[in-house]
Amino acid sequence: MIFQNTLEFARELDAKDALREFRHRFFIPQHDGRDCVYFTGNSLGLQPKTTSQYVQQELDDWASMGVEGHFQAKNPWMPYHEIFPKQLSTIVGCKENEVVVMNSLTVNLHLLMVSFYRPTKERYKIICEAKAFPSDQYALETQVRFHGFDPGDAIVEVKPREGEHSIRMEDVLSTIQQYNQSTALVLFGGVNYYTGQLFDIKAITDAAHAAGAYAGFDLAHAAGNVELHLHDWNVDFACWCSYKYLNSGPGGVAGVYINERHAANTSLPRFAGWWGYTKETRFKMEKGFRAIPTAEGWQLSNAPVLSMAAHKASLDIFEEAGMERLHAKRKQLAAYLHFILNDINLSQNEKVIEVITPANENERGCQVSMLMQKDGKKIFDELTKQGVIADWREPNVIRVAPVPLYNSFQDIYRFGNFISSLTN
Ligand SMILES: Cc1ncc(COP(=O)(O)O)c(C=O)c1O
């Protein structure tokens, strides 16, 4: 499609957008009586207008039934988490027995490493991306130390080459090959939080397996954003949060995928709790942990129902919108934003913005990271004053993420207009 940097053109794209009505299902923050340009769905997704009803239902059942709600509530709390696998398996591409909703992201990363990072004297390294999200870095560092290894030796980071921003897949694969005798785990983000680079999850998984290591992924910036086929790609495990692209509220309950060949292996080491115990006999309260032979076998605690209700509100919207339509619109939104930023550079006869997110649509999701060539922070602050909600990362990066459920092509046009006037 040939894009144009005009309001009429953006309006035309919105008029043709099959998902345009979904915007009205969300509360859009306001500025001076107008919708903000909300481009931080990669940080905290917006609140669906139905969320309060879903949460209220559980509050009402709690008020009227007390503990009986575990069995008598409209959505009984005891098996509440069982409502998620069907919808989530479509979003992350897996079987229903491979996915479970529990805890929060970093907690789950640790729990999964208990099972999948079991280093020996010979095989103890973790290969990861440089500039992984800090919480992941701390999780890796402390897991390595916990097992008595030195993070400086055990953690191998794959970096972008000098003068480049993305990590080349050939460098990821050659690093895995280089350490194929000593690597226990390859752990990458699906999409890097800083650059927005989408990694080739299948190729990384294949390379890790060829090296005799497990492959795990932090999908915080990928779940609900990019196409995922975790089962078909044979990924060992993955985890993600629900408050970014999945719009389930601040600190919302998180998701975990465990390939069924591991999930069915009830002897795989783990840190257990009663909610992972075989359901039929859980309430006999006997000694000796017996795991559920699915991803549910990693659960520790009973379901945080209020947070799960908010998650359900959002997943119902995802189901209605459909992943195929969401991916098609997401690609078009990102392409339009890339076009507009390029148009700003061209019209100003100098590169005022360097887009550090890959130009190839197969190597990115919604997010576009802009390395501002000058006055980055000043421009960012001014954007905020004008009602653009974006995200600032030191030293000079503005991250924006138009998401297909509630962003419009006019949002992108308006954003471009602001950037154009602020960089002139
Ligand atoms: C890639 C990534 N990993 C981990 C985290 C930490 O998540 P949580 O605070 O939910 O554990 C975040 C938070 O934004 C993230 O983006």
C-alpha cells in the first residue's frame, strides 16, 4: 500500500479498519477534552470498559456467599484458573494443557528456572540477549549464584555489533554453537523491551536443542502482540505478564507455557504448592506432593480471582477481535508509523529520528523505538504536555507502541504531526 502523511488518508484507513469499533471498548485517557494519543500499550494496556463488571461479579459473589463462592459463585473460584487455557492457547500458540495463569512474571521466571536451569559443572551457562529487561538480568544473575556459579562466567550475552542496534540472528546462533558443550539454558525475550526487536523464536529453540540445552522465553513484550506458535516451535517454556498488550491491569496475574513433554513429566523438579497437586486428591491433604501432569502442576497458590477476573475481561475481547485480524492491523499500524517517521526525516532534510526497531516487519511487533538525534528529553516532555503518552528510556530513546485493539491510524497521524513540529 502507498501511504500518505495526511489526515484524510489516516481517516480513510480508519474507516476501512474492521477493528475500529474495538477502540470504544476501552477507556482512553483524556487531555484537554480530547483522547490522548496513548502509545504505551507495551507498558500498561488500557482498561476495557467491561473490566469493572467482571471484577464486580466476583465482589458481589464474595459479599453474598463468603467462602461458598469457591463452589457456588457464578464462576466458581476453586477452578477459576481453568477458564484461561482455551483463550490463551490461541494467543501464544500452544495446547491447552501447556498453559496456566498464576503469580507474576518474575516469580514465574524463577519457578521455571528451578525446573529448567539445573546446571552441572560442565553445563552451566545461560545464553541471553544483551540489555534484557533488568528484572530478567537479576533473575538470571541470582539463579546462577544460587547454584554456586559466577555470573560473569556463566551468563553469556549476545550483543548487537558495533554501530548496530539489533542483534543479528547469525550471532545468536553462532554463540549457541560456540558454547554448545557448556550451555544449560538459552533464555531470550520474545521481543526486546528496548529496541522492539522480535527474535526468531523457532530458530533459537532449534539451536538450543541442537546444543543440548533448554530454550525458554520471556514473552512480556510478545504475548498479545506478535504471532506465536510455542508448541509447534517446540519451545520448552515461556512466561509473560498480562498488563501490557493483554490489558489486564497493573501488576495483573501472569501466564506460563510449559511444553507438554515436560508438563506431563511429574518427576521434573519444581518448587511446589497445594494448587499444583493432583486435583482428585488435593483435599485429602496428605503428605507427599503429587503433581498435576499439565502446566497446572507448577501452580503454588489458589487463584487470585479479582486479578483473574480483569484478565478474563480482556481475553474475551481478544477472542472477539480474533488474532488474525489483530495481527493484520498491527502490521499496518506499524508500517504507517515507520512511513510517517521516515517522511519527517525526508521533509526536514536530515535524520532527526533514527528508528532502532528493525525495518523488516517479521522482526518487530507493535513497538517502534526512536533514537532522537537531539533534544530527545525536551521533545518527550513536550509530547507529554500535548497529550501524547509515550515512554522515555535513557539515554535518548522514545518508545511508542500503537496497538491494534484501541489505537487508530489518526493517532499515528497526530503523533507524526507533533513530532514534526517539535523537531523542526
Ligand atoms: C521483559 C520484561 N521482563 C520482566 C518484567 C518484570 O515484570 P514483573 O514486574 O511483572 O515481574 C518486565 C516488566 O515490564 C518486562 O518488560
